[in-house]
Amino acid sequence: MQRQPLPPAAGPDTSPDSWMDAALAEHLQTQAWLENLGPMPMNLGLRGLMWLLRIYVLFMITVVGVNVAQLWR
């Protein structure tokens, strides 16, 4: 993990806006790059895993629902 660089010391040739503009430009460049990223393609194994997890969640919701219904009877 990189540490954030400290702003340059105030001097005759540096203004507070110069290092802020540089940091903002880097931020805007990274933001534009992230916005252009599309969704990651899923291979067959990952797609199958996602469907298995969906089925598992539906099954567990049904099991919990049946247990709650039996508890109230």
C-alpha cells in the first residue's frame, strides 16, 4: 500500500493549487478509466456456481419458512 505524497512546501514557484490540480487530474483520469470498464465476462463454471447459489438461497428460504410455520402451529 502506497503512502499518499505530502504536498510540496510553499515556496516562490509552487502554489497550493498546482499540487491540488495534479492530484485532481490523476483522480479524474482514474475515474474515467473506471467508468469505461465493462462487466467482466463469466465463464461456464462461474455462471454455474451463481445459479447453484441462487437455488441454494431459494431452498434455504423455503426451509426457514417451513420451520417458522411449524413453530407457530
